[in-house]
Amino acid sequence: MDKDIREILAGYMTKERFDRIATEEKKFLQKDELVQSLTKQLQKSEMTKEQRLAVDQLLTANKESNSIYSQLAYIQGVKDCANMLKRLNLI
């Protein structure tokens, strides 16, 4: 198995659970609407097929990078929480 339990949990929590939480967060929704609006503007622009592909690849790579960052931040948060509970002799 390539993934350990932390990665599996982080994937679930950051993709499924956080998606539900994010859709209720006003700041997230505002930024998401901005992304959608800018995407529509970009689609209407007079770019070549190669330029559109380059922009799409850039945005896809950025989104994937942010997803990995979120997973890593979640895993670190779990580790920090466990360490704190250990220091408090709660686990």
C-alpha cells in the first residue's frame, strides 16, 4: 500500500469533509465566484489554443499544489493536536 493512514484520512478530510464546510463559508464562496467570473472572462478573450492550454495547465498545477498543501497542513494539525494531548497527559 502506497499511502499510510494519515494520507488516507487527509485525503478524505480535505476533499470531502472540507468541501462541505467550504461551501458554507462566505469568504470561500466569494473567492469561488470571483474565480468563476474570471474564468468566463478568460474564455471570451482572444487567446490562441496554445495560450489557453498553457493557462489551463498553470491553473491545474496550482490547484493540485494547493490540494497537496491542504493535505499536508491537515496532517500537521493532527500531529500537533496529538502532541499537545500527550503533553497534557490526556493520551
